[in-house]
Amino acid sequence: MNFFSDPFLFGLWILAILLSLSVHEFSHAAVAKLLGDDTAERAGRLTLNPLAHVDMVGMLMLVFAGFGWGRPVPIDERALRYQRFGPAFVAAAGPLSNLLFALGIAFIGGGFLARFGGADGPLLEFFQMLLVMNLGLMLFNLIPIPPLDGSKWLYALLPDRLWGWKVFLESRGPLLLLGLLFVDRLFGGVIFGTFFAFAFRGIARLLG
């Protein structure tokens, strides 16, 4: 799909990004609220309104570079129940919501198209964009490197004697992630490209 040569497709791609990011960030805020922390709610982030969640730099990176971010949801980890695993539950909510969104698109959207037609129209294009965007967000955020969501599960599962690794990753993780992204781009997707291709093939088999 060549989004940049077709203004209509480009607009659909932007909409797919906004919807997917909003679901992801809202889910972080909702689970934090359920676990006792209302920081995100008080900051106006317990909403599906894309304007509350968009970071313009992260949005532009998603549009033009294929990876990016939304505005981080503010969390007070001290207010969460289950101090060791509470932050991990909040972090997992984002990727899980994208997975559920993608499954909904695959099954409900696929059934809608089969029933009402449009097998090769703009609605199918939009459903495909939503599917790719949500699965991409889910997979990327599962990588256990800060500031990605997967790092919270790594921290929760680390034994106390390795707690120094958390301190190291917190300070060096973002630079490590940027370095991996740079190397990946430099060598034509040898790291993340291979990972995403393998993961998408597996998901495609599961979904038929």
C-alpha cells in the first residue's frame, strides 16, 4: 500500500494510527485506575480522544519511519496495588488492548466485509491498516527494553539479586533501543524486520 502517493489512503493511515494509539494509551490509564492510581485520570488521559494521547514527534515517526510513540501515560507506581506486579499489569494493558483490537478487526471486520461486500474497496484497506498498526504496536511494545512496556514485566520477574540490572536498563535502555533501531535501519531490517516478519507470519497462520 503506497500511502504517500494517494491522499485518501494517507488519511486512512493517519486515522488508523490515531485509533490504535488511543486504544493503547487509554488501556494503560484504565488499568492504572482499576489498580488504585488515578493519576492518569486526573491528567485527562482516561479517554479515547486521540488529542489526549498524541505526541507529535512520535506521531510523525510512526507515519514516516514506521515506529513511534504516544504521550506516556503518567503513573504513580506507589499508588498501585500489587507493588511488584502492578506496574507490569498496567504496562501489559497497552499491548493486550492492541491484540484484542486486531482480533476484533480480523473477525468482526472480516465478517462484515464478507456479508456486505467491499472485498477490494477502501474499507478493506482501512481494516488492513488497523490490523497492521495494532499488531505492530503490540509486538514492538513487548520488547523488554525501556521505555517499552515489555520492560515492566522484565523488572517484575527479575530476582532481587539482579536489581542492579533494572537501574542499568532504566538509564541506558532508551539509548540501547535507539541504537538497535539505527542498526536495524542501516542493515535493512535485519533485527526488527526479521522479528516482525516472523511474528506476522505466525499470526497470519493462526488467523487463517
